[in-house]
Amino acid sequence: MFVLFYSVSYVVAASQGYSGGVLILLVDEAGSPLSYMSGLEVWAQVWAIDPGTIPPIVEVYRGVVSDGKIFVSARDESFRRVLEGWARMYPRDERYETFLEVFVWIKHRETVRTYPPIIINYNPLRAMGSTLYRCAMLNVHLEVDEGIKPVWVWQATQLSGGYPIWIPDYNLSWFSGDYIETPILMVHNDYNANGQSGIIFADIHIMEVYITEFKVSVGFDLNLAEKILSGIIPDIKIQILGASFSTCRRFENSTSILPGGKCYFFINAKAAHVHAREYIFSGGQMYPTGRERVDDYIYDVQVSGKRFAGGVKSGASPYEDQIFSGSDEEWLIISGTELSDGYLSPGEAVYFSQIIEYYDVYQQDVEMGIPVGSMAAKLGNFPTPVKNFLSRIAVSLSYAKTAVLMVPGTLSNVITSNVSEKVYCRVSKYHYITSTCYYKFKVPMGIYFRFA
């Protein structure tokens, strides 16, 4: 399984004749709007998130894109309901953003391109009062590296006079509905082989003056459900996309873990795992293509004033078994840090930023792995083969401090200890790859650390 990363750039466009909503301009790799005049046929579908409903997915746009523009109007009944739902939860807050998930298909000559979702971030209050302009670049001609590349290229004869759409398979999807404890850091302070252990101090400090982002993980495969249900762990492509939810809030917690103890830091969040299938809609009938997709994301986080609701608890995370089954344990040896020998001696500490830089070697801004897949496996009503697949999927929490992304915090062996601690980290069993160079690298899974 490979995990693929890319970023979408948004620019402000100028336009007239729109009042309230989100206007998305689609351009090719040369910056030209996608239109019939360019010899292309373009279809689009847009999903929004209503935080107060289960399932939270609301289709707010579907149709032909004739001039390169997708306008999701605040006057549309479906989108207005979404905006009002967010406004009830955050009546005066313009600092947070939710997302639109935009799906695009392009027919070019004899082939059709299915693109990965385009994540469009927006603030609902602003979208209610004015039109927000966004621009996304797609790679259409497949001759250069610019723009979002398609996941699949298939023969246009499959259209049969119809058009493609994505439909959620709710039998294979899961939504938390309510806010649930979502672990962002887990620490075990085990005894070593000699029956010894020190005292570990762990702390996290996220400040509200910076943006905290929760990103979308999306995976693709042919006949994905059939493979999973037959017990096959599929070799799927996963992309880490833009933010599903972002806001400026504070989270400050710390604790000491005594010998033999465990703890986990958590926030209260709403999470989702979505299994979707691509269909061709033709003549009033739906025809499956076999192309399937899974989305995992955090779509809302509980807040209390300027703080994230959450805390730290002693004991094991409720999703620990699922996290263990979807990850491998590694001994952390990081040169240039106090973990250069793999041990934290009394009085030594390691910063999360040092651990993140060690794994994020190609600067993909993937930081704290949040085990949404493990949460779905634990709480969802799925057969065992589905649970085994889900336990391997995580989403990313990133903390934006100017142009630098990092989660501020430390793990330290208190100076009064007399035992050096060997430090282990759990990483996803899947390798992640970048979108341009296809370099493989590993990502911490749920930020789990074991000291022994």
C-alpha cells in the first residue's frame, strides 16, 4: 500500500453575477479554464459536511461544467442547510474552516480521467454573506507535473451516453455522530528487561494564535470492497489531501507517567470513514464501474471558549488493540538529538518537532497521525476483514506556525530517575510516498511511544 501526498493551491479570482456561496474555477496545467471550447467535457460533483446530521455528507452540486466554473450557491436549499448548521454551532466564529469535497471527471478525446477529490476550504459565515472564490489546477494533458493528476484514465465508451458520479456505500461507512475521545498522543512507560523504569514527563502546548489543521486521507482501488470482504488487505494508493477542519484553539496538557504506567492525550472530535463507489448514471440507471474510494477525516472538533475540549487520561487508549494491529514498532534513534543513542537518560528530552522531522524527511507536513481508521474499526459494526483494513488508516493533525508546521511538545526522562529509557515509536504498516518524486517514507501512527 502506498500513500500519496499533494497540495492544492487556491487563488482569488475576480467575477461578477454571484451572490453568496463558493465559486470554484477549474484550470488546466497551463492556467486555462476547462471548457467545451478547449475540446473537453467536464463533469463535477460536490459534497459538503453538515455537522449536525448522520450521515453528515450532503451533495450540493452535480452537473456539467461548461465554462470552468462550479458555483455552489448559498441560496441552494441543500447548501443553505449546511451553512445554517455550521452557523448554529459557531454563530460568530470566522476563524475556523470546513471543506467542500469536489470530484471532477474530464473527457478528453477517447478517454475519461477520474481525479482525486479536490479539498476546498471555506468559512460558512463568510460564504453566507459573500461569494468566496477559489481556483484548482488539474493535470489534463498528462505531459507535465503541474496540477492534480488523475487516479484513473479509462475508455470513454464506458460512459454509454451517461456521466460518472460517486455514491457512498453506507454499509461500509462509519460516522461517529457525537464527539468522541480522539487520541493524539499515547505513552507507555514499561519496565525494561531488568525490571527497571524511570519517570517520563509528557506535554503538548498548542496555542490559539496559530492554525491547527486536520487533513483528509483518501484511498483508491478497483473492486475494493470485494477484496476487503474476502480477507485481502489491498495494495491501495492513499493521498493525504487538504484540511477537513481547521481552527485556532489552545490545547495545553502535561502529565508524568510512573514506572509501569500508561496515558493518552485526546481531543473530542467527530470522525468519519466513507466508502464510496463510482457509477455511470445513464438512462435513469446506475452502472458500477468497479472504481472505489475510501475517505477518512475529522470533520468537527469540540471547543470550549478558546480551547479544544479534551485532556489526558491514565491507562491505555480504547483503540490500542486496533492501532497495534495496523502498525509496527520501531526503536527511535535520531542523530543530532538526545535520542542519538536510542535512549533518554535522566534529564534528557526529545521534542515532537525532532521526531516529526525524522519521519517527514520530504517535508510533506504530516505530523501527528490520528487513528481514525482504528476508531472506525473499534466502534463501527463491521466484519473482521473490514476492521483489519481500517486499522491501518490514519489522518494527520498539523499545527501551522507561520510557514512552519510542527506540534509543540516534549517527552522527557525526569532528572530524578536513575534509569535510561529506550524509546520506541509505532508507525503505520504502510509506506507513504510523495506525489512528485515517489519517495517512500514512514509516518507515526497515533503518536504512540513506549519507554523500556
